[in-house]
Amino acid sequence: MKAGDIVKGLPESDRHYSITNSKMIRGIVSYVFDNDSIIVLVIEHKENKSGSYHVRAGYFEAIGYEPALLPDGLTVGGSLDLRGTKIKNKNNYRKLCDGDHKEGCYVYADGILIHVREKKAFGEYTFYAGKIKGRNVITDGKLWAYCKDVRSGIMDLRFKASDRDKSAFEGLTPDSRISFEDAAVMYRIITGVCSAGVSRFIEGLEEVKESYTVKEICEITSDAYGGKEFAKFFEINGKAGGEK
């Protein structure tokens, strides 16, 4: 095969690839490697899939030839490495942005593209369940977040909406009681810990309560990443910590 060949997936490609398989009616070869592998750009697909994929040439059949050009309407949900290719119109594609989606097909958020299995409403939120377990997207209509589940997704959206403004917490005392969700968002805002870090910490807890006091949060996060910064925030403001 050579760059510019139009190919389709052979039946045996179904055992190895979920997109570049027999449902790919037309794809164009953009690059050929020495090890019998190629880069294929999906042009026409029975399930409206798209993208660029590194695959084995033996699972495809050449059905024509076109000059090495990117197809019109190509959408890319990540990086597109065309170095060393003979493609002439390398900028002929649209790069996805947060919130870009195609109903019943895909959603893009936080730099991640998911294929949608179903769409559900949870109050003011819309949840897009991905075909791969744990790979989902949630939105409030303005902000979008890639998430493991609805609960963590809502917390991510609230964190994004906060713009890391800590002033809302300056009036809290050691005995102030906060819901679990509010506590997780507050911890991220004050410490800057990422969503994955908070999720790992929560998964390691023996028990998750519906609410916590500020003092309890300081105690259970004392050895966690960001724990000292969290306690220091309230000590600086004379709200927690007390005498040492």
C-alpha cells in the first residue's frame, strides 16, 4: 500500500479494531511504515465514526487511489500527527473543543472524546454515559466535565464554576458542618488537588459520611496531599487548628 490509497476494512479486521473494521466503507492511507502498518483516516463509516488510526495493513483492501488529502469535514478529537506524510492540505480539519458533540455519537470534554451509549437528565445536569464503563461526560449547559460517574462529575462542574475563589470559606469555623460534595469541592479549591487525586483519596476511606465538620476534614486529610495547606488556610484565618 501507499499514501493516498483508498481502503476498506476486511472481515478479519472486526476481530482487532472497533472503528477501522468492515464497517469502515472508505478510508485513506496517509502514511505507510516499514513494519507493514499504516495510518488510516476514516472517510466513510456505517456508524458515522471518524478519526485517524494506526493499524495493520493486512486487515484492509485497497479499492482506489486519491492524492494524499485530508477529507472535507474531518473532525479531530485530539492530536493529528501528519509529520512525514505527503498530505498537502494538513490544516483541513476541525479540532474539537469542550462541549462539542454529535447527538447519539460522541461528546468531547477535558481533552477526551467518548462515544455515547445513552443520554440522561439529572435535574439541571445532562449526563452522557460512554460506551466504555467509567468514561462519561456531564454538563450543566455551560460547563462540561469528563467524569467517572454523576456524583464526581457534578463536583467537577462546581469546581470549574468556582474559579478557585477561596473567599466563600473564610467564615467557616472548626464546627461548621459541610456536605460531602461541598467538602470535596472546597478541598480542591483551597489546595488545588486534581479531581483524580481527590477521587483516589475518597476511594481509600473506610466510610464516607453525608457531611463533615471542618475539624473532621483537617483530621482525615492530615497526611493526604494538600492536607497541610488545607489546615493552614483555616489556621491563617483563625478558624481552625487551635493551640499546638
